[in-house]
Amino acid sequence: MRYIITGGSGIIGSELTKSLTADGHEVIILSRDPSRHALPAGAQGVKWDARTAEGWGHLADGAFAIVNLAGETIGGSGTIPLPGTWSAERKQRIKNSRLRAGEAVVAAVESAAVRPEVVFQMSGIDYYPSSGKTMIEESERGRQFLAEVVADYWEPSTEPVEAMGVRRVVARTAPLLNLETGPLPASLLQFKLFAGGRLGSGKQWFSWIHTQDVVRAIRFLTETSAARGIYNVAAPNTVTNEEFTRILGKVMGRPTLIPVPEFALKLMLGEVAALVLEGRPVNVNKLLSLGFTFKYPELEAALMDLLNK
């Protein structure tokens, strides 16, 4: 089966490509510069402008799935986000990158003589407000910047394919645990410097998911014909920041003695501090009810795998 992946050169897209090609599927990675990325056998890089279906739209004809992961990175390119990561200009780029990529997917589906069976739309749990209340898919949306990105730009961008008779799945995904991006690299650096400790009060919830489980969930939701609509995709055992810090320290064999005050984080990071000071636990029963099982439901086992402990 043919899979088309937008944003396929990132962590999730790369691991998804490896999984799909290992099973003999044809994978087409849309990239601004395909020559920059080493692709596994069975994968093809195709150039696109991240805004239109020009040059690749014909490939949607007869494809099984389009997996839309595209969007400018939220947290910046470094281990630690810097003030200005969410400048007014950057905020608009973050919004537009998601909207334009989705519009390109819609255009490709619309022009296909044989339309794809499914469109997978990546999203995030930032859709929900920061709260101690466990969120289900029908819970209210938040009003913070990231909720605006998700609710007003990312998720609606591919919604028109539903009116064309194409099954669409939206995955509100928790922060990814891996060694290259997301919250883990900065935390590892803290502990390597013997400066590990909770962030702020430590009571904020931290929803998370192992990279392998994200890939498995994408495949499960695209390949399960009963899956349609919105699903929370996160490990079923949410922890607080304080618990995350304690467990990471245990796995690394390092003390957790130096908390970082909330005011210091806000002073260093400005609005971007919301990435670590706000949290939201999510309910994943809808995903589980379809028959999905997590390989890494517990944080300690996930960290031990990632750190080869």
C-alpha cells in the first residue's frame, strides 16, 4: 500500500517510514529538499513547497493513506527553547505552516480519481486547557496560544476531506519522549550536570508517549477501518512533573535536589515557559476501546528503554 507522509523527515515521520517500509509498503516522503534526507529502501523523497499539491498531488491517486505531520516546530531547534521562540512573526509561521500543509492535502485528495482511504491528521493535547481535570476528546478547548494553533488551524486544515467520503483520523498526541527533541533532552542535560529537579511547583501534569507507541498508534489508526474522528494518543499513566523528575533521576542514578522556580523559568523563557509549567492529563479509553495496546504504558520502562538501562 502507498503511504504519503508530509513532514516525514522529522522524528515521527522517520520512525514511521522505517516501520512501513519494513513491512513492504511504498512510502513517499514530501520534503522541501529530499536530497538532504537518507531514506530507507522502499521510501521515495518528493519535493514540495509545503503549501500546495503541485508536483506531488497525482501521487494521492490510489494511495492508501496520507499522513499529515507537517508544521513548523513549536519549541525551537535547540535543547532549551530561547526567549523569542514565540515572537509574533514565529507564531504566524507556526499557524500558517499547519494550515497550508492541510490545504495541500485536501487539494491532492480532491484531484484524485481514486481517493485515499484515510487521511491521518496529527494534532496535540495542547488543544485542551491546562487543568488537573482529565480530558476526553469531547472536553472543552483551551484559549492559550497552542490551543489556538491546534483548534483553529491544525485540526480543521484537512477536515474538508470528510465531505469527499474519505475517512479522517485526528490524533491529539502528548509530548514525545525521545533523545533528540521534546522535553527529554533538556531534562537529561539537567541531570548530567547534577542539577536535576522539579520545574516550578512540580505538581503540573506531564502527559507523555514513547516514540515507538506513537508510530504504532499511527499505523493502528490508519489501518483500523473503524477508527475515525479524534483520539487522544498518550501513555495511559500520566505523571506529575515531580514524579517525572524523580523517576528520571532514579533511572539515571542521579539526585533530584535542585528545583527550578517558576519565576526563573518565566524570566528565562517568557511565554514559552508554558511548555513546562502547564500540563493536562488526558483519557485514552477511546483509543484503547478500539483494541490498541501500549508497548510502554509506564514511564520508568519507557525511560529505561530510551536510555538503554
